Amino acid sequence: AMSKSAVKISSDLLANPLCEQEPSFLDMVTALDTAMRRMDSFNQEKVENGSAGSITKPFSSVFPSLNMAVKRREQTLQDYKRLQSKVEKYEEKERTGPVLAKLHQ
């Protein structure tokens, strides 16, 4: 969505009347539009290939905090799924005092 917005912005800039008056501005906006369209097509390829998440792999050694954030997110997601299954299990049981206490916990 972000690359689509960037393409829309660059297209709107190309339609600006200032581009007709200033050739240097037109050159800059045309370069921006070309770059945004290339970025959008690259993003579309990544989405179609299903490897959008693999874009972070080459940068994991350069940005170790990125790699740690991805690992923390995966761990938190696993914890969430585990706890969600516990909640579902307790919701299916008869509502007694200990079950309600565990469910609230």
C-alpha cells in the first residue's frame, strides 16, 4: 500500500502545472516517478513470489536489532497461540471456581 501511495504521489506531481513551466522540476519528478514505479513493481514481485519476509535476511548481519525483533515477535506469537488454546480449553470446561480463576488469569 505504501508503494502504491508513492506512485500516486509521483503521478500527481507529474500532473502539476509547475512541471510544464520548469523543465528541471519536470526532470526531477520524472525520475522520482520512474523510481517509485520500479519500487512498486519490485514489491509486487515479492508479494507474488511469497518471499516478502525474506527481504530482511540479507540485512540481519548488518542490523542485529532487526533480527532480534523478528525473533521476539515470533516467540511472542507462539506464546499468544499457546495461551489462546489454554483459554479456549478453560472456556469449554464447566464454570467452577478454580476454572474461572484460571480463565481470568
